[in-house]
Amino acid sequence: MSRIRCGAANIPNADLGRELAAARPAGPSIPLGGELWRNARAFLLAGVAIFAGVLLVDFAVAKYQELQVRAHGAQLAQLAEMALASLQGEVQSVSDLGDGRYELAVSLSNVGGEQPIYVMSPDMRAYVQVGKLWQEVPLTPTDDGAGSVLKIDGKHIYRYVFEARIRNFAQLLPNYMHVRFSDTMLVSAGRTPTDDMFERKDNYYVYLKPFDVADELVGSR
């Protein structure tokens, strides 16, 4: 009976290495030396350019906003000067209507020249001093257009009716009430209301004889 011998083929080492290398899959090529440095430098330069562009845009926006704020501030300062210096307000008269009711007339005058001044939504309130405090009393405007926009190019008179029946009022002047009228209004250089408006506040103080104090009593003091 014949025998069959099986064994590994006798392959030289050099040939075996070549066969193993050929069987291995080829990996991605890795740039070496100068090529890697050139890629990194290009990436760095692109990042620097983007960062510089962002800084330039931010600077331009900030500069524009600064100029806008300065222009708006100058416009508001001019409006404030007009509202405070060119618009003059004063109590024209306080008339006794009887039974503790009075009529208040307040005038607004444009004394600044030819430039018109527009007044919007004047809010007048009346107070009587009680001790060291101010007690508000009812007050209503008698003009139909009191809440509208009014052009002041000369003199305009606002009229109000208020009630003052306070028993324990402070007598800084014997037998007289110490009354404060507080007026808040919006002032503009144009008829159409915009964001460019100045809020002006005025306080007027008068001594007012109560309705139930006789003239003879006041005259005797």
C-alpha cells in the first residue's frame, strides 16, 4: 500500500513577504513634510481672515450705532431746550364757582419765536396740603380738545373745574388752603407723535380761600 505525504510547500522568505504585502489592502496616503505644513498654514490663514472680517463688521456696526445715538441725543437736547425755554406756562386765574367748586385757567405761551410747539395729552391734577401731605381733589378739563395734539404758536388757555372741600387743610396763610396744580405734558416739534418727545412737568402753587370762610373773617386777620 502506497503512502501519500502532505506538507507545506517550501516557499522562500522573500517570496512570502511579497505575497503578504500584495494581499494587504492599501490605506489612505498620509501627506508628509511640506505638504502637511502647507495645508495647516492655509487653514490658519483662512481662520484669521474670517476672524478679521467678523471684527471689521462688529466695528462698523458699533460705529453706526454710536453715530445714531449721538444724533438722537442731540435731537432730544434741542427738543428739551425748546420745551423748557420756549414754552411758558402760568396760572391765569382761579375763579370761585360756589359750594367748593372752582375754575382753573392755565395759559401756555410760545415765547421762543416762529418755530411751532406741539403739546400732547396734558394731564393736570390738583392737591390741597393737609399737614405735611398733599391730598388730591377731583379735577376735570372743560375743553373738548384737552386730550388732543395742540399747536402752540401764540397763547392757549386750558380750563379745568375742580372741587376743594377739605376741612383740616394746612393754614400756611391763615384761613387759606395751600393748593398745588401739577401738570404733565408731552412736547414735540411736529404734529404727528413720534419717539422724539419731551415730557415736561410743571407745578403751580396758590393760596385759595375755602368756600365756607367768610370774606369778613379773612379781612379781620
